[in-house]
Amino acid sequence: MPGISSSFELNSVEWRRITDPNCKAFLVDFEYSLLGYDTPTGRLDMLLRYGKGGHCRLHRHVASTVTLVLEGDQILKEIGADGSSRAIHRKKGDYALAPADALPHIEHGGENGGTVMLSMTAPDGILFEYFDDAMNSTGTVSIAEYVDSWVRGTAYGKNQAFGVDQPDLLPGIVSGTEVMWLPAT
């Protein structure tokens, strides 16, 4: 398995921050780090870290996912097909195994944030599917797209997958490690 990092010592891995000022429903602000991947077998391991108040985008895991909470908390709000919701609160040391095709959800850290390790298996290569505020699918992200973006130093996914409908906005890097939606030049 090609490794990007030989350690998941949280202060020694490369972190990339994603924010999205276009999301008005909640604060999109998180960091991620790629640990390793094996494209032929559909495997990707990553770290995800939330600061206080930061969330990821509305998405579901198409891949089967193992989650291990390394520090703080992970709080999820799963959204059912009928619009119902279910809260899940995981604490440091908690382990979860979610089958492929999980429900759409938003997630964030607890009062003091949180860091999780995700180990995903996607035989077809698709990791995530993203949704807009109306729960319409806006696209998917594959292992190949994720790894390619890591190598290039850009945000993973496509504008369509993140609901960015302005053709003049593209993912870009700020200060070497922060990824934001920026005007195209």
C-alpha cells in the first residue's frame, strides 16, 4: 500500500485545511491528512480533524468505513430518506464500522474539537457522495481523485461535488496547507 505518512503522530503529519464560505447552513472548516492508499484494492486511510465549531460538508460514505476516534469527539447527524435524523456521539477511543452506502450526514468535533482516523474500502473506487442543502446529489469523489489532488496540493473533489455552481470558483491553496474556494485566475 503506498504510504504518504509513516506515522499518525498528529503533530507530525501534513494537514490540509478546507473551508467553504459558500455553505450557509453550517461552518465548513476541517483539516485532513492522507495516510496511505491502495487503488487496485480500493483502500484509503486518512485522518480528519475538526476545530471548535467546524464541520465537513453534507455527504455519505459510499465506501465501507472504519472510524477510530483518536482525540476529542466525533458528532454525526444522520439524515434518513424520510427526512428524519439520528444523532451519533463518539468519544476518544470509540471504534465504529459502517457498511458501504451509509446514510447522508454532517459531522463535527465536540466542544474542544476532535480527530478521527478513517479507513475506507471502496471496491469500485468511490469514497464519498456529496449533497446540497436540498439533499440533491452533487457528485462523488473517488480514491484516484482524492490521491491525485493530494499529490497536486489541491482540494479533493470537483466543484460540482461540493455544490459550487460558480464556474469562476476553483479549489486553491492558501499558505501552503489551507484549501479554500478561490476565484479562478
